[in-house]
Amino acid sequence: MSQSLRRAGPWPMAAERVYAAMLRRRVALLKGIILEQAEPILSAGIERDRDRVDALDPEALYWPVDPWRAERWYDGRAVLPVHGDLLETAIRGDVDQSLVAEFLALVQRIRGRLVTVFPVSADRMGSIANQVDRINARNVSRQLGQSVERGAVTQAQLRIWARENAALIQGMDARILDDLSRAVVRAETEGLLTRDLGKVLNERFAIARRKADLIGRDQVGHLNAQITRTRQMAAGFTRFRWRDSGDQRVRPLHEEIDGEVFDYPQGHPTEGIPGQPILCRCTATPVR
């Protein structure tokens, strides 16, 4: 009969907070640069809208037609369909191709400077990895009832995680710029008002901030899972008992397999080891 040891200790939330805070600062910095440099572009677009309205010939726009034939109305008068399209575009102030081209050019300039303006230090990521490692060593020691050496987890293993996450963060910056570019192109396609484009950009950055928090949680969880497996196997354990986090966020499958025993190193056929699935907070209890 299998005998499981104690549950894991506290989750490395301090490391999660450090990682997530660092990503949020990056998002805020990128947001400040984008919005500051985009402001003249948006202002110029609004000014072009005003110029188009001023240049319109009212006599041409308000060409008298039978109201039953009209597809547009303005100021209580029916206008011809072709003039109606022109009038609606001018009065509404839709995002135009010129604004889109200028914004995309801005994004490309910033993209080319990402590495120098937003450097990601592998050493900084290494310090987060070491923080997770220290917390994990205490937790595994508590599980086993004996002190474990941190040397079981090699610095090479931590450096690999640090390098991978530095690359992940650089990729996050690029994805934010891609998302902003798509939003502006979509704004033109959907006829969004120029004056509302700033709101759209702010909404996209709010989404990026939320994703930054998720990345911090997810990546720290992945590292914690990897080094837990390394330490438990180094201590001679070849099996573990899956333990869910016991809260309302547990996914149904993880609640279903809570308490089941799996073999190292593969773990569950589809879920792997606790903490490996995206945003998983389950833990592995070593089994004798």
C-alpha cells in the first residue's frame, strides 16, 4: 500500500508577484511610449476630419431627391446614396488609411528598438528562479521531514528557465505591438471614429496587463513543478500523489484525479505533473 508524505508547503507567491510586477512595468512603459507618440497622429487625423467637413459643398451634398429613393438622411433632408456615403464619412470622422499607415510606421519604429529600449536581463530572471528554488527547497524539506540540499536542482536548470523566460518576455512585447496594429487596421475596416481610437488602444493595453499577471503565475508554476520533480526524484521517490489546490478555481479534471498516484517523470498521461498545465496550482506529494 502506498504511503504519501505531507502536502507541499506555501506556494511561491512572492516570486509570482515579483515576476508579474516586472511585466506590468514593461506594459506600462510600452503604453506610455506608444500613446505619447501616437497622440500627434490621432490629433492630425481629427484635424483632417475637420478639413474634410469644411471642404464639402453643401449644394452637392444636399442634392434634392425623392425621400422614398434616399438611402441617407442628414439634417432632415434626403441625399443621394453616393453623396450620403461621402457625407457620413466626413461627419463621422472615421479612421482613414493615412492614419493607419502612420500608426503602423510608428509601431515598426518601436519594434526595431525593443531590444535597446526594453532590455530583458537573464540575470534578473535568474534571481526570480533562485527565489523559487529557495522556497521550493523549504517546501520539499517540510514534505520529507528532513533537510534537502539545493544542489539537487542545478544552476544550469535554473539558467535554462531564465533564458527561456527572457525570450518569452521579448515575445510578449512583440505580441502587444502586433495586437495594437491589428486593432488599428480593424478600426478602419469597421468604420471606427478617429476620436475613439485612443480608447481602443487603452483597452488593448488593459488586456496586455491582465495577460502579464497570468504569465507571471504560469511561468513560476512551471518552474516550481520542474524543480519539485527533480528534488523528489533525487530523494529516491519514483511516484507522487496528485493534490489539487482545494479552491473553486480547480479545473474539473484536476479535481477528479486529486489523490491519485502517478509515476515520475511523466506523470498523468495528458496533464503531466502538477503545476505543468497552464495556470495549474496543484502540487505533488511524494509517495513511498
